[in-house]
Amino acid sequence: MNGTRRRLPILGAAATSVVAGVALLPNWSAGAAVLDGPTVDAQTEATFQRLADAVFTDRTDALVDGGQGDRDKPLTDGFSGDVKLSSGMARAEDATLSALEQRKEKLAKAGERYSKAGTTVTLNDTRVTGRTAKVAVTETTTLTYARARGDAPRTTGFQARHELTFKADRQGDWQLTAIRDTEPGGLAVNTLSRPAPVKVTTADDTMPNAPRAATTRNPAAVPKTATTYDYKAMAAYAEKHWNVYNKDYPDFNGQGAGGDCTNFVSQALKAGGWKHVPGYVYDYTRWFGNADIQSHSFIGVNEWSWFAQNSKRTKPLANVYQLEVGDVLQVDFDKDGSKDHTMIVTYKSGGVPYVTYHSNNTLRRSVASLVASYPNAYYYAYRS
């Protein structure tokens, strides 16, 4: 969405509906006291979805050139009806939009600009307890790079999962009161949540320690000379499965699963020729993964790094901008010595690598965007 920021819609009353064979009562109108918990019918769920769509569209639009929108009016202006933002949530969203506009300025300084965006939100599940509704949604966003030249990617995209909390007042009118990112990665470009730290399962002084990579632009090029692996196949696999998961492997994106980022990168490396090294799942010198069993080095951020270095299948690069297609990038967001996220390079243009990853599912995000968004993180670059 480009241009003036969209005003979040007025979302009105619901009608009687049938969901999963159960008749639901119409939503209560304003002014009528409600003694029991309000009913959430299909039309009310639709208003939940539309409000979520409007909120996340506004967030993405704040990153677009010319899309900062109308900043002099609070988001509560123009609201009435049965579903809206609470006053506190409206203030929080205004603060979020201001922070995202500051991020847009940082991205622009790093050479990252977007000319337009498109966001859609799918409602996955609604759970109602008394006067509280927990609504799970999936946001899917595509951003168009501004002034993309030559063979540079034209777009980047991501998916993010969120939980929205709605509370009903005594009249049965619903208000959005909270938004929580449920993706373990927390790496969507329009989110401000801190990426979740990764817990190291085992670590001591004998583990291979990868050197940090610099993030300065235009380092000396380090072209790939090895032909051991099929790097195009790695990139093709990652770009095919960035948001359509391969059912031949488990999905570690569930609650408490820790995220799917390294599992996804290992699959791509395997598609390009990395061979299994069977053995004990906890032994970081082993590496294997399929639908039934996976070594910790196949699915764990730090364990993968230990295996990659110990096996000599990778070598460190001094700068993140030296990464080429098929290379791997890891990040330690809180600089505690434990790496938190793994990504694979699937494209490079104009000296800028573009990474694809899970948790959040993301296609062709530039390294410049990552560095601008997380300037204080530690980065680790691996030549595969």
C-alpha cells in the first residue's frame, strides 16, 4: 500500500450465523447491557480479521517511501461500532508506526528503500473465554524494492504469525487490546519485537568458535572457487520452500519448538550436496536429518556452527557482504556468545547478498536490511 496511511475501518455489528453446524446469536448492539459473555459469530470474526489486516497494513506502509501517512491523528479517530482499537492500543500502534518510520530512515541510509507493499491477513483460530477472545492470524506481506536495477530482486516477502487479544465491554462491544508475535524468530521487517534468544544445549571451551564478521560495505570480494556443491540447487530449494514447508521434514515452528531456521538451512544444504554423517544425535560432529530423526547439528543454531567448522565444510568470511549464493549467515542478537538465527543466501546483486529463512518465513531479504535493523548484533558469515 502506498500513499496516505489507511484509516483503520469502522467495523460494525454482526448478524446471526452458523459456524461448524452450531447456530450463533447475533452480536449485541451498543447500549444494551450484556450479562453473559458475548458470542463471537462468523461476522464478528470477519471484523477481527479486517481490523488485523488494517493494523498490519499500516505497519508495513510505514516502511514505504511516501507512505508514512497521516501522523497528526490518533488511530482512534473515526471509530465506532462493535470492534475497534482500545485507546491504549491506539497509542501503542501510533508509537509503533513512529518507530517503523525511523527504521525506514535507517534502511534508506543503508540503500534499502521500498516503493510499495501489499499485506493480507488470514484468521487461523479464535478462542473465547468469557469476555476475552484470543485470535491467531497469519500476516503475509510483499514489499517492492524501490529503484531495483539490473538483475537485483524486485520484491521481498515474509510471513508472520500473531495473536490478537480482544476484550468485550458490558455492552458486548469488542476492543483490540494487545498484539503478540508468536513466531519464535521475530524477524519480520515490520515488527519491533526482540528476536528470541537461543538456548545452547551444550557448550564448553572445546567447541569450535566462529569468528565474527564485519558489516562494513564494499569489502574485498571473495569469489567462490570450489565446485563441490550445487549452490544453485541450495538457493532453488530455499526459495521453493520459504513459505511452503517440505513435508519430508518436521516443522519446528510450533510453540516451544525453538524455531525452524537451522532445520530449513540444513535442508537446503542437503539439496545442494551436503551428505549425512550418521551417529549420536547429540554429537556435534555428526549431521543428519529426515522425517523421523535429526541430529542437533541439523536443527540447532550453535550445533550447526560447531559441525560446519569442525567438518571443514565451511570456512569463515571476514565480512557479511562477502557472502555468495549458498553461503550461510548467523546472528547473535543479544551478543551473549550464543548464536540465535541461521539464514542462507539465495541471491546476490550489486554486492549485496539476499537471505532467505524460516521463523519468520522470509524471501530475499537484503543483508543491508538486517544490519540496519539490528546494528548492534554480532554476525557470522560462512562460505559453504
